Amino acid sequence: MQARPAAHMSAEGSRDNGATDGTMSPANGRVPKTANYEFGGPIGAFLVMASLPVVVYYLYFACSKESCGITYKPALSTRLEDYFDWEVNLILLGWIAFQAALYMVPVGKIAKGLPLRNGRRLQYRMNGFMAFVVSVTSFGALLFFKYPVTILYDKFLPFMTSSIIVSVILSILVYIKARTAPNHALATGGNSGNIIYDFFIGHELNPRLGSFDIKVFCELRPGLIGWVMIDLAFVVKAWADFPDNPPWGLLALTFSQVLYVADSLWYEECVLSTMDIIHDGFGFMLSFGDLAWVPFTYTLQARYLVDHSETTESKFCLLTIAALGLLGYYIFRASNSQKNEFRQNPNGSKVAHLQSIPTSTGKRLLVSGWWGLVRHPNYLGDLILALSWSLYCGFDSIIPYFYPIYFMILLVHRAYRDAAMCKEKYGEAWEQYCKRVPYQIFPLIF
Ligand code: NDP
């Protein structure tokens, strides 16, 4: 690493708009060129970018009211207005602006992110749960005043198109911004010099406008809370279609997904130590993922249950699936909390009894409790929960199982990415941990 002139340092400091504290490390955190490509390098990144929107549209068309299956060949509309709608555009932009305004409301604690390469720690306002409660209450108010909230169902396709367009435009804007960002603000993984690759993976680590953190905002607000709004609109639609027949499966699914989103926002601070925040830059991958992929593919099971109301599960089946979902949620929450508590204070009363091994960085790695069972117990819980969501849809079609299948691939890939990073961070200690905890996600299997 190379020291930088003090004058440059202060200029860069002023770019952070005072939203940081901590001191510059002597090495000044210069970000080196990215040495190793992920996702198959520029070609892989290009193919992923080209295929993700296709998958989102495919899932929409392959699973409609008429039919839902991989062999189903729907008749695609050629009318532009079926895909793009100005009113929908306005609603979407209004929604993002509403969430941005809530993000800026000065309530909730200020949390510090993990130290950046230059020693600084960004500050974040933690008011996500408030935004969630206000959003759900606003949805209730709109329903009360008879606003047709089912527009989210009726114009799902234009909402999808607009969200994709917004995510692409945002990726372009943040990439342009990143080109003028100081070196220390770049993401270690997205500084290859290849435009396609850096655009995809994210060139700048934490793009900000003043104290407005674009990445944390996108990770937790418009798309994630939007997912809940879509689910709720689907419940309204299903109940309106069959008022005498409450959609129990859809209600249970929605409850579980709302709990999952509410949990993410209640424990919002935990996002600050995730790979997305500390390692990945903000580029197409996260912009598209947060704004288009999450709200329009994670709602697939709910959409299936609205369109296929004949999917009836016995009360016993529903209760069994709900219990499985709660088990998944419990593993997910307990393991994430255990690690967070340990990272915050290894001597805390809830984690002091756990065994851990030292590393050369001063941090320790847990080898008992949840993190002694497998190396990613939180992924295990998340996957069980994901599976439970699809089980509500029965077994008539494989398409509603897209989410757990895709999620398993994502988390297995993520486990390998994390292992490579931990090996680099902790060296010998990581190898020792892997020997003591041989399985990554599924005990005795993987
Ligand atoms: P983790 O929360 O598993 O974080 C991995 C980090 O934890 C490692 O880099 C290391 O960081 C630390 N760590 C690993 N092993 C140990 C140990 N034995 N003891 C102490 N610390 C350890 O990964 P993610 O950030 O990928 O996931 C966070 C959550 O988000 C998960 O529950 C995941 O399921 C969920 N998720 C959900 C997605 C969705 O689309 N719904 C997408 C991606 C993730 P360090 O040592 O530096 O602290």
C-alpha cells in the first residue's frame, strides 16, 4: 500500500461530507487493482447481466393464471403498454422518493460501519423498522380509503419493467460517480479496470450523496419493503376474488415473508457487517438485485397462490409447513445473532461460554454453538425458510420452487466466496476452523 499526499487526503475527507469518524491509517487504505475475477470475469459478468432480466420476464410469463410450468409456452403480448405504463412509472418513482424521505428522517440510532481500508468508519442512521411500520400503515390507509392497491397485481409487468429500467439507470449513474471517486473509496473486488466487470460488480464501495448511503438504502428499503407491499396487495386481490374463501396458504406465506423482512429491518445494523456492505461495490449486481430481482422474483410463490387458488393444502399440511418455516427462521435468527453478539463483544454473557480459536488479526472464530455445527448455519436456516415458502404452492409446478433452487446456488457460491476471503484474512486459523467444522451448510452433506 502506498501513502498519499495529505492535501489529497483532506480533499477526500471532505467528499465524505462529515459522515465519518475515525482516523486515517498511515497506509491510507489505497485500493489495489483487482487481481482475481469472480463470476467468470468480464464475459461471465456480461452474460449474467444479459440473462438476469430475461429470467425475471421468463418467470412472469412461464407462470401465469392460465398455466405455470417450464413446458408452458405463453403467447407474448406485442403491445408496448402491456410492458410499460407512465402511471406505474410515477408510482414507482413516488415509492422510491417516499422511502428515501423516510430514510432521512432523523429518528433511530446512528450506527458505525466496520472500519474501511483507510481506518474510517461510515455512519448510518438506523430507522429501517420505522420505515417498514410507516409503509405498512400507509398501505392500510390506502386500502381504507379504497385506493386500488391491487394495481400491484394488475400491472405487475409494467412495475417490473420500470424497476428494471430504474435499476439499470442507477447502475450507470453510480458507475459514472465512481469514476470520479477517490481511490480509497473503491471496492477491492471492483477495481479491475475492465468497464464491464467493474460496472457489474460495483466500482465504488459505498456511494453516497451527503449522508445518504445509496447501497444501504437500496439493500433494505424500496425493494425489500416493496416485496411486502406486493405480497399484501396479492392477499387483498385473492381475498377480493373469493371473499368466502380466505386464502390460508397465501396468508401463512405472507406472514412468514413479512416476518422475514421485518426481521431484516429490526436487525438492520447487522447488514453493516455483511459481505454486500463490506466487500462488494455498488454496481449492476446489487442495484438490479435489490430493486428488480428481490421484489419481482421473491413474490413468485405469492403470485402463484393468487393465480392458482385451487391449490388447497389441508390445515395439517399448512401447519406443518408453517412449523418448518419457523424452524428455519429460528436457526437463521439465532445463528446470525450469535455471531453478531460475539463480534460486538466476545465476552458478552450470551457468548462468553462458546469456544473460539484466535486468529492473527486479533479476531476469534467461533467453533462451538451454531458456528460449530456448520460454517454457515445462517444460510441453512435461510434455505429451510425458503423451501417452506415454496411448499405452500404444492407440487403441481416446479416454477414456484425457483426461489429455493436459485437461493441454494447463490448461497453455495457465496459460501465459497466467503471461504476464499476468510482464508485470505485468517490464513492458518481459517484452515484450523475448517478442520474442526468440516461442513459448510448442510451437516454431514455439504
Ligand atoms: P455471514 O453472515 O455468514 O458472514 C460471513 C462472515 O462471518 C465471515 O466473512 C466472517 O467475517 C464471519 N465468520 C465466519 N465464520 C465465523 C465464525 N466461525 N465465527 C465468527 N465469525 C465468523 O454471511 P453473509 O453476509 O453472506 O449473510 C448474512 C445473512 O444474509 C445470512 O443469514 C444469509 O442467509 C442472508 N442473505 C440473504 C440473501 C437474500 O437474498 N435473502 C442474500 C445473501 C445473504 P469476519 O470474521 O470478518 O467477521
